[in-house]
Amino acid sequence: MAVRAIQLKPPKLGCIPIRPFLMFISFLGLLGASSWLITNPLSIRSIIICSWGIVFNGFLFYGALKYHDRTLKASQGGAIYLMINAFIFLCCVPVYYTSYISSDYYKYKKIEVLGSALEIIGHLNFSDKRNFSEIAEKEAGVKFFSGLIMGEVIVFSIIIFALYSYMIFVMLKRVRKFIATRKEIDGNETLA
């Protein structure tokens, strides 16, 4: 019996070749996480987030570069973790930020830095009492609308992030399937 060479095509997502795309995205992730760590002031939160990003993208880069199944499996678990976090953020973060903006809480945080309550009352202007309710109504409408817009922007951003995480998950699944098929063929026949 003659030995046949079977040629496997590398996996693609649509027209995007998966392996170079994963390497490119993970390289950008490594640059982004390390630059964030270097340029921003250090805090426990930033150190944890940046180190997680460096580990995830390092595993992703190494796994895509060497076709290493274990690191790709760990990266796939990381992508699942990112999707779960995106769902949790989708439930909590928009409400938090819209409330924060609509209630003008950020202004009170700035005022706490300025001084005492007497100084704050001294900055308020009550000279126009006849139009105070109209001004307050317009101000409330503007605050509500800005909070609504900010909430929608946050929801849209989180959905894009969740879809990106899902796309990475699907790409990793296809690469791992390609690796398994290649190992199976390598055991039986020669690979062209």
C-alpha cells in the first residue's frame, strides 16, 4: 500500500486565518497590559488586572505560535472567564454609572475635596428664585439624558467585549480541533 500525504488547511474564521490573528491579538494584548502597568499608578487592582492580562495573552501567543494544546486550553478557559465577567458587568456596571452621572455624585466627590459644608453653601446661587423650579427641571432632564447615554455606551461596549471574547473562544476551539486532527493523522500517515 502506498503512503498518501494528507494536506490539512489551517483553520480560518471566515476569511481570517486564525493562527496569525491570535498571535497578533495576543501580542497587542501583551503590549497593552504591560504599558498599562508601566504608565498608570500602581494599585492592587491594576497589578492584578495587568498580570492576568499578561499571563492570558502570553499563553495565547505561545499556544498559537507552537500549536501547544495545553496552553490553548488554558487560554480557552480564560476566554470563558472573560465572557462570564462580561455578563456580570452587563448586569451591574451600566446601572452604577448611570446612577453616578444622573445623581451628580461625581460633583459631590469633587466638593468633598474643596472643603466644609459651609463653603459649599457659600458657592450656591439662590438669587433667581422665580425660575428655580424651571432651572431644576431642565438640569434634571440634562442629567437624566447624559446618564442614559452613558449607560447605553457602556452596554454597547460590554456587548462588543463579550462578542470579542466569544470570537477568541471559537478560534481557540478550531485551533485545538486542528491540532487534534493533525496529531491523529501524524500517528497514521505522513502530513504534507
